[in-house]
Amino acid sequence: MSRNTILTALVFALTYVGSFYFRIYVVDTPVSGSGGSVLLMSLRQAVLWGQLSGGWGLGSLGAGLLALFVGGRGPVLLWSFFTAMALCNYNVDLGAIGFVLGFLRIVRF
């Protein structure tokens, strides 16, 4: 295993865990407008927008194609981030396809 593969797996794991706990404690928790900070509520809206519009899944698919055909560290790390966000935020259909495309690149990385 190369350093790039370990780095990509680490980015994927940290993004997934961070998104999972953010989802549990911020997105799924009912909040009032006066109880939370503006930054936290803006992040909550961004996560929900990405989930409801399918943005995380489309980002995973696009980054997976980019990583597969272009290569390099940047597209692979972008793929890792978007795939973790897609799988954690209920965009599994496109996220799984993006995962397979990026994983094909990781094997050749």
C-alpha cells in the first residue's frame, strides 16, 4: 500500500465519521432559530441541500469519473470526500457508482 492510498482511506474515514456525527447531532436534531449559531445552521442547510438535491451523489459520480480518467492526488481526495458525504447522507445510488469508479482508480494509484 502506498502513502497515497493510506491518505485517501484516512480522508474517507474522517469525512464519513465527521458527517455521521454532524448528521446525528445537528441535522437530525430539531433546533430553534435562537438556540443555534448562524454558522452551524448554515452548515446544516448546506448538508440538507446536498442531500435533497442529490448533490453529494452527483459530486461523487463526477469526482469518481475525474479520478478515474484524469488521476492525480487532488481528484482522488475530492472523490474520497464526496463519496463519504454521499454514502452518509442518503445519496447511496450515485454514491455507490462513484465509489466503484474511484476505487478502480485507487487500485491503480
